[in-house]
Amino acid sequence: MGDKGIQVNIHTLLSTKISQAMVAAGAPADCEAQVRQSAKAQFGDYQANGIMAIAKRLGMPPRQLAEKVVSLLELDGIAEMIDVAGPGFINLFLDKSWLAEQVESAIASDRLNISRADPQTIVVDYSAPNVAKEMHVGHVRSTIIGDAAVRTLEFLGHNVIRANHVGDWGTQFGMLIAYLEKIQNDEGEELQLASLEEFYRAAKKNYDEDEGFAERARSYVVKLQGGDDYCRRMWRKLVDITMAQNQKVYDRLNVTLSRNDVMGESLYNDMLPGIVADLKQKGLAVSSEGATVVYLDEFKNKEGEPMGVIIQKKDGAYLYTTTDIACAKYRYDVLKADRVIYYIDSRQHQHLAQAWTIVRKAGYVPESVPLEHHMFGMMLGKDGKPFKTRAGGTIKLTDLLDEALERARQLIAAKNPDLPADELETLAGVVGIGAVKYADLSKSRTTDYIFDWDNMLAFEGNTAPYMQYAYTRVASVFKRSGAGLEQLTGPVVLNAPEESLLAARLLQFEEAVTTVARDGTPHVMCAYLYDLAVLFSSFYEHCPILNADSEPVRQSRLKLALLTSRTLKQGLDLLGIQTVERM
Ligand code: ARG
């Protein structure tokens, strides 16, 4: 198998052809065909909605323009019917033999005919937990959604740099080092942080209650910033312990982050004095009551005046914003990013917008390199309030994953009591973790979402168990046939409407992939795969495969099943959702 197929993205193809016809009909060169997948079969497979806007610009009756465009449209052999509908919509019905050819070509390609993009260097900032703090549910969305985006971009051939912007710097490290020192003295070298949360809390308590401790902590902040050897080593230890713990979570989650991807806040520390000096020199930053501030017209304070963004405090300390200014500059200068994407919750939007406004004004990153905030809402409990334990504490990720596993184990054991223990364990992992991830991925990321065990573990609807089960069903059809691809020598023929609908949907995989790559919206992929699974069910119900009337029909249908199973598997893989061959 190779990937030299005809490589047709139907949407791109139709958009190009229709735009060409529009220009030939007198439309300006920048006209947009506005091609969409049709929502209803009676409107064809695709529709073009751009005629009305152009007709207005040309001062022409829209239906007349539509007719003219259709007469100039060269889609012979691609569309079997083209209708003008309503005020001037163009509805396109794809040709069945053309669809069948495309299916053949996708089957022959080891990447399902998905074309590679012009490779860009794309930095993706995601996960970003904080040192000496447990990763909590707030970091889950960034980790899961960011990883799906990364997988998708890599699949398209981009050079993706995973940037785990770990919170590993700041004045709290004096206190943390002092506390690490204290427990090392008490407990010896073999330090295991059972609970980072407790560690942080205890450090804070010591700091608040013990003046000697607080004094030491303050001196350690200064020493750490001055590069003192001992403090550096203690700091490194804290980072290592935290990231070792987080790595376990990444591995359990089947997330592709590794230790090499850590690019924490500390990385930019040495750049900060230079940034502040440069912003002053450029006249962007000014001194105000001892602090250094950038006033931005783009943002207003409560009094309606330009908002002041502090980049260095009176005591010399730098801020989160200063770090993000340096960080964006670094990603462009050093990492040579063509595009930078940040998966951070929506509450940090203003922070990023301010940092980037300064970055652009200072000319650190040219406008041609997009800085994108792919924000997301909060994870809520069933009561619609921020997701918490019953006692009101933050939920630890490890506990959440343990519960996912336990629930999946019970669910699967109930359905399948004879499953050997080791298979049950594997399956519980795949389904339980898959359910947590898929629940997040399948919701539009911009809104808050309700974390609900029963919904995410249901075997019906747009859930991981449903999708994983659908995959095993399709895969098993193929296995039961005993056929390999080599045996499937006959052509794909699309007769029944269920066959054509399934074929058309299969060929839209690339559209889902490119949308996710562009917008960072994995829910589009989930919706696509779910729809595909549902179309397969109805195809399976109406079109006997193994008991088809004739061998050619059997072969054609097996090919559709094969492409469906490969598309489901590839799509779920891009989401970071594992599949099994039987469940
Ligand atoms: N560590 C931060 C937090 O837990 C998130 C960092 C996101 N990335 C960035 N470049 N600011 O809120």
C-alpha cells in the first residue's frame, strides 16, 4: 500500500470548481462558493451557498446567476445531478461510480488518502501543571484536548513541538525548598512525596507560623534567582518529583507528553530583564510608582482609561505576563514557530490577549505567525457547580482515573462474566480511560461541561464505549469473512442508498481532520466518527454483507466495511482513544 492515491478532498474540489464557474460567470476573483455538506439528503451531498452574496454585488437576480454558474460548472463524472434551489442555492449530488472510485483509492492508501499539509512548525502549549501541586481536573481538559490536536497536526505532517509550560518558577519556591530541606532532615534522602497537595499545604503552614522558616524561605528565593547551587539542586528535585508523578498520569491517559516536552516558566527567566529593558527603550513600558507598566489602549480599566499591565513589580519581581511575553518571543526566535497554539482555560484569555498585544507592539512575533488561544470552559459536577469532591476539595486526577477504571471493570464484568481477569483489566483500562477522555473531547470545548459518569460510560450515544464497540463490530465482520484485502479483487459498487451514504461519509474523513487541525475542535472528529458508526449500523442492517446475494456484492460491501473499520480506528487514534479487536 502507498499513499499515492488520487487524494481528493471533496470539499476542496467542489469549492475550487464552483469558484471557477462563478468567476467565469462574471463574479470577482475573490468570490466564495461557500460549499457545505448538506444537512438533508434531499439537498444532495453538498450545497453551495455563496451565490446570493455575489449576485447582490453583481446586481443580478440570484437564481439567474445560479443557473449560469451551473451551466459553466465542470463536474462531469463527479456530480450526477446539480439543482438550483430556493433563492439561489446550488445542490450537488455526487456520482455513485465516482464515489466508488474514491473509496477504492482510499482503501489502497495507508493513510486513507489524507493529503499531507504544507509542513509548518507548530508549537502547542498544553497540560502545564504546577510544580509541587497535584495535577487536578482543571488540567485535564488542556491535556486531553491539546493531545488530540497534537496527534492530528502530526498526522498531517506538521513539525509539532509539544510545550509543557509547567509552573516551575516564582516566589513560592523559597518556601518549597525550605520545606523540602526540613523533611529531608527529618526523614533522610529517600524522599517520596505521597501527596503533593499536602506538601504544598504543609510548606505554607510552616511559612505562616514559623518566623525562622519564613526567613530562610525568603533568603532561598533570592539565592535561587541568583543561581545558587544548593537552591538550584533542591529546586530541580521538586520539579523532578512532580513531573515523575505527572508522567504516570500522562501514561495512564495515553497522552503523548514526555519529560522532554517540559518547557517550564523557568526557561524564560533569564530573558526577563532584557525584555523589560527593551520595552522601556521602545517607549512601550514606563515606570509608575516604582513598578514597570505597559499601558494598553486596547484594554480599558474600570474608569475607562487605558489598562496598565505590570511587567515588573516594585520589589523587582516579574509576573506571569512578563513570562508569557518572553515565551512567545522564544517560540518564534528560537523554536522557529510558524504557528503557536495555547490550550488554556478561558479565564486566562485576558491575560494572554494582553501579553500578545505587547508582543505584537514590540515586534517580537510578526503578525504572519498566529498566536491562538484555543480556550475551554470548566468541568462541572452534575449539580452544575465546579467539579469537586463531596467534601468540597479539588478532585485529584489519579483518584478520578481509579474510579473510571473501577466503574468500567464493573460494567464490563456484568456484560461479560466469563472474561479472563487479565483481559478484563486491559479492557477496563481502554474503556474507562477512553470514556473520560471521549466525554471531554466530544463536547465543544468553548463551553463548560458536566462530568457525568453514567453518560460517559453508556453503550449508547456519542460515547467511548459505543465507538469502541462499534469498531469491534465492524472489525469482526471482516474477521468472520476470513478475507484479506488481497482476496477483495472486485470493484466497489454503490447500489443501495445506505451504501452511497456510507461511502460519501467515509470520504469526508479528511474534512474532519483538517477542521480539527485548523480550529482545534476534536468534537468535530467525534461527531464525524459517531455519524459514521451510525451510518454503518444502518448499512449493516439493510445490506447483508456475509450473506450477500452474490460474490461481487459481498466483496464490494466487505470493502466498505474495511474502510469503515480503518477510518474509525484512525479517527479514534487521532483523538488518543484506544481500540481493541473484541469486547
Ligand atoms: N500553569 C498554568 C496554570 O496552571 C497554565 C500555563 C498555561 N500556559 C501559558 N503559556 N501561560 O494555570
